[in-house]
Amino acid sequence: MNPKLATLQPYPFTKMATLLQGITPNPNYKPIKLGIGEPQHAPPKFVLQVLADNLDKVQNYPSTLGLPELRAAIADWVQRRFGAVVDSDHEVLPVMGTREALFSFVQATFDPDDRARPYVVMPNPFYQIYEGAAKLAGATPYFVNCTADNGFVGDYDAVPAEVWQQTQLVFVCSPNNPTGAVMSAEQWQRLLALSEQYGFILASDECYSELYFDTPPVGLLQVCAATGRTDFARCVVFHSLSKRSNLPGLRSGFVAGNARLLAPYAQYRTYQGCAMPLHHQIASIAAWQDETHVEANRALYRQKFALWLDILGDKLPLRRPDAGFYFWLPVRDDEQFVKVLYEQLNIHALAGRYLSRDTPNGNAGMNHVRMALVADVAQSEQAIARLLTLDLAALV
């Protein structure tokens, strides 16, 4: 077996299962799952119909590059949403969800023989795929703490110059999972300047970009286009239909950006055997071409956040995120908090320390809890009613 596998930590949900082992949840309540970020809103019916209408395409092998029609639909969406013109033949690559793409992109781009540059920089807390991909590629993760002091986006100016000199790739998640923070155009410009200075790749995970409240989050390609970087040098973005369109099981997303990065990555994926089924691709075209269902999706999240803040805002330190569907809740003890919710209320939440790592400057996830407002409004109302039965002041 690859010895690097032994360096991987258990996934957060495995840690949660260990923490809750032996605890019997309150049998008077049905379980409410606020821990996992799986959208529970109904997927758009018209997309499901397109999917069903094209099931006969399972008899055909799909290509790694995807259908030209899908790449064109993605390029059109990128231009409409971010004002960035991308070449659908060379700067867009359909993928089977961002999780698969984030992992494989690191394997394809990181050079383990470049011992002078061992680092892959990533936010802390973070999506665990970043760390796993980095370690299995032979890289050393370097964590940038995202805390209240820096608006939960990380202080990249605090990263030492010698670290930047030794960095090949930087992951950014905006809107951030789990904090919900969004990078500003100025912050992106600063990272772009650092990328130009030190030559590292910027990989922007933007899969929550369409779950906003008022102002659409700024994207990396948007800032590239606005600043004249029309070749998107050293830049790629990752998007998905999972959160935007409530289609996590479709496993449909894309990578877009610099053609010099995407060409060898596409070749890597050909050998890897990753190609989206044709009926998924055709259904994805329909999803990327429609915004009405996305607007309805945002309205549901707005309703739920307003509900929680209205009823519990003076009892819990709830902060509406810039975007996304998570509350990032500061508490006295994150493990104790999630155990109490599980045992007394049969509510599942996620301890923040399981989404982060210890650093010389502390653990940015410690004593925070991630709560995903993915269930329907009725379940939110039930969860709120249960929480009101607790002495919340003792927990926060």
C-alpha cells in the first residue's frame, strides 16, 4: 500500500461517529441532520426529466473532454455570471463533481521532485480533500488560519516570504466552507500579485458561489478578467451543480481557467478514466442554462437563515454568513456542544476541530460548530424548538 495513506486523518464524519459512540439520542425525537453539507431541497424537475429522457445514452462511452455543447453551456454561464470570457475548447473541462476534480488536479499539477517547493497552502478550517490530495501527491500542507480577526478569509500577508518561495499551489475556498466568508476583489488581487511574484498556482473552490443573500460573490476568473489577465495565468476555478442546483448525486461540475494547466490535466484525467456519463452531461446543460431554479433555491436559504436569526439570534452567537448554507457557531466546547445536541435533542452537528488542524497559531476550528441549514423549513422549525428547551447560555 502507498505509505502516504497512513498520513491521512480520519474523515470528519468518522471522528464524529467515534465521539458519539455509546451515546443514545433522545428517542422522543426523530433525527435532524445539521452536520453534513448535503443539499436537501428538491432538485429541479426539468433536469430530472432531461436525465430520464436520455437514459439510453448509457450504451455510449463518454469522452474525458465532455460534449462540446456542455462546454459551451458552461462557458456561457461563466461569462453571464462572472463577466469572464473562457474558450470552451481549451479553458473548460467538465468533471464529475468538485471533490473528484480538486483531488485529481493536485495529483496532476504538483511536482514531488521539486524539493525546493514542497508546500500546498490551504485555509484552516478547510475541506479535507485539500489536505488529502496534497499529502498523497507528496506535498506538505501549510495552513492559513481563518478566524474572526481576519474576517474568516485568512491573512495571506502574514504568510512568510520563505513559505511563498516554497509553494507550488494555493487552495482558496470562496465562499468558504465552513465559515461562509467571501473573498473581496482586493483580496483576490493581492493573491494574484503573490502568484505572479512567486509562480504558484491559484486553485479556487467556488462551489458555494450561487448560495448568496444579496450580492453575488466575486470569483477568481472575474477578477482576472477585470484586471486584464485574460489568459488566466496560473489560475483555475472549480464549480459544481451540487449546491447550486441541488444535484449532489449527479456528480457534475467543471474546472475552468488557464489552458496551459488544463491541457495536461485533461490528459491525466484520460488515463484516470474520469468521464461524466452522457445523460448526466445532457442534464447538466439544462441546469447551467437556467437560473430560475437557482433563484428559488436562494430564497429558501434566505428564509431559513432569517428564521434562525429571528428566534435564536439573542440566545446563540449566530452570524449570517456572506454566502453558503452554514452557521459557523462559536461555543465553549465544540465536542461537548455536539454531544449535548445529539443526546438530548437528536440533532446532528459537526465539531469544528474536526475540520481544522493544529498550527503554531492555534486551531481555527476549535470551539466552533458547523450547522448546515440544508433541511427543509419544517425541520428548521423543529430544530429551533428543540434548542429552545436547552440552557443555551451554558453551552456558549
